[in-house]
Amino acid sequence: MPLLEVPGPLYGYRAWRFYPGKTGLHSLSSGHAWPDDRPKAALCIRNFVPWLSHGPAPSTGCTCGIYAWKDIPEKAYSPSGMQPAWGVVELTGHVIEHTAGYRAQYAKPVAIEWVEGIEPAARRYGLIVVADIREWRG
Ligand SMILES: [Zn+2]
């Protein structure tokens, strides 16, 4: 359950799927690369159904929004066969705070932890590359 609603910008951690030597950052659950010229905007499937629509994502009564952790979880999500890249996102627009993280209307990557082959993606998105993302400070 949401604790409270807070204004952006805030910063949170999240992981992306990437392909070494390529430039795209992809959500772990989607095949589409994040945009590199604007923040990623949250969409809600309910807004495509007139009688379920709740207005801009995220909504307090829904699970939509772009997710980010307040801290990197101890057991970082790492789907089999996937090399996640951990980074920091700037969250703007409407942001809902939860115990361990946020759901945001807009998110833009600002920093990423170095992993083999991340340089092309870092250049494309204009990211600060750091050795340990836990030590990043905006
Ligand atoms: Zn929703």
C-alpha cells in the first residue's frame, strides 16, 4: 500500500537488461529500449479501457508506474541468462512512495554501475559511470 505521495524529483535505483557493445537499456520485463532523448513515461494498461481508466500513471489504487528502489536490494533481481546493469534514475512528475521504493510518472537514467560492455549505452544516455552504484550521489 502506498504510504504517501511525494513530489519529484527523487532518485532511486533500478536494473536494466543490456547487450554488451550495444546501446539500448531495456526494462527487465520489456523488449523496448528506454528513450535516450526524454524521460521514460509510465503507461497503464487500464487507461486503454475506458471504464477502468484512472488518469495519469501511477495511481494509488493500481500497480502502474516506473519502479525504482530506495536502496539496492540485498538479493538483486537477476533473471537467468540476463546480465542486469544497475543504475540511478531521476524520478519526476507524479511519484508515489512505498516502503522500499517508488512508482513514478517519469524516469530518466542518470548514472550506471560499470559492467563489461556498458560504455556504448552510457554514451547514448549521457550517464555517469561509477564503480559502485551505491556510492553515487546526485
Ligand atoms: Zn494503473
